[in-house]
Amino acid sequence: MTTRNISRFWEWGRKIICVGRNYADHAKELKNAIPTEPVLFLKPPSAYVKEGSPILVPLYTSNLHHEVELGVVIGKGGTAIAQSSAMEHVAGYALCLDMTARDIQDECKSKGLPWTLAKAFNTSCPVSEFIPRERIPDPSNIKLWLKVNDQLRQSGSTSQMMFSIPYLISYISDFITLEEGDLILTGTPKGVSAVQEHDELQAGIEDVVTMSFRGY
């Protein structure tokens, strides 16, 4: 049996668990209520795309948005994980984009329907290389940024998150068993906006990693 390489989690990880509205300013810019507990949704592993491959714009959307996020890569699985030991389950991190068909999401929300078509399409989860946990000693205070065609669109800090990483790991694991290779997307700061075909997206975690993608 081949040992799985956590640094290539996108090749074999079984699920992507996303946290919506975890930055108050982002919730406000989309005119959403500030949540009192985490808002969760899922992406399938087929959503992964790595640098060098394009982000595919679904034919059914005319308003595709970028959302830059810190991703948490689970190294040790568990159920009902205590907040006090939650960080022991983290293998590392990744810089991620949660690509969102905003017009489809708005339509689904208005009808009380799930967001699947808006969030889970192929290439909706661009990811950077794996970042070992020792490279981000304090994930609760790192700066994220995103540019479109060299214009800054998003800039924020994980210190603005309403629900911390230990809290999210504990909360999620109460309902959904976390497994090695799973990815948790922790939410996006304000500044989301539309991406057109052939736009170049550049994103980074200050002093840690950068990545670039192009829409197609």
C-alpha cells in the first residue's frame, strides 16, 4: 500500500468543507446577516485546480466572483474534536480561492435552494502548494490579498475571522468526521468582485506564498 503524501492532499483528499460569512465585512457587502454559528457548505474533490491550469468559467453564470481564503489541511482525522486539541489535527495550510457563481447563488438563495451549482463546479477551488504548519506559526493573524489584472481587490487578515480555526475544527467535527487530507476553507475578507474570461488572478499570504490563475 502506497503511503499518502499530505503535501499532495488535492490528489486524494475526500472533501472540501467551506465556511461562509466568517468575516463580518464580507457578510455585510453581500447584504447577509451576521451568523451566530458557522455557515457550512461542501465542494467535491473535482473542484480542485492547481496553478498552471485555468479556472473554467461555467457557461451558466455571467457573474463569477473570486474569494481568497486560508485553507486548513487536516493531517489527523477525528470526530467531536475538542477545541483545546484541535490544532493537533492540522498538518498545514494552503492558499485557496472559493470561486462562486454569484448570480446562481443569489437565485438559489431567493428560492431557498442549495448553493451547489454556485459553489461546487469543476475548478471552483484553486489551491496553492501545501504549506507546512511550521511556516505559519500563528494562522489567526496572517494577511491575505488578491489582485485581478494587477489591481488589488481583496486585502484582509485572518484576525478578522469571527470563528477561529480551533472552533471551526471542533464545530465541524461534531457533525462531519474529519479525515486526513480534508481541506477546510475558512472564509473570505471583503472585496469580492467579478472575474471575466482571460483575467489574471494573483493571490498571496504575506511573506509565505503567492499563486496566479487565469480564467478561461
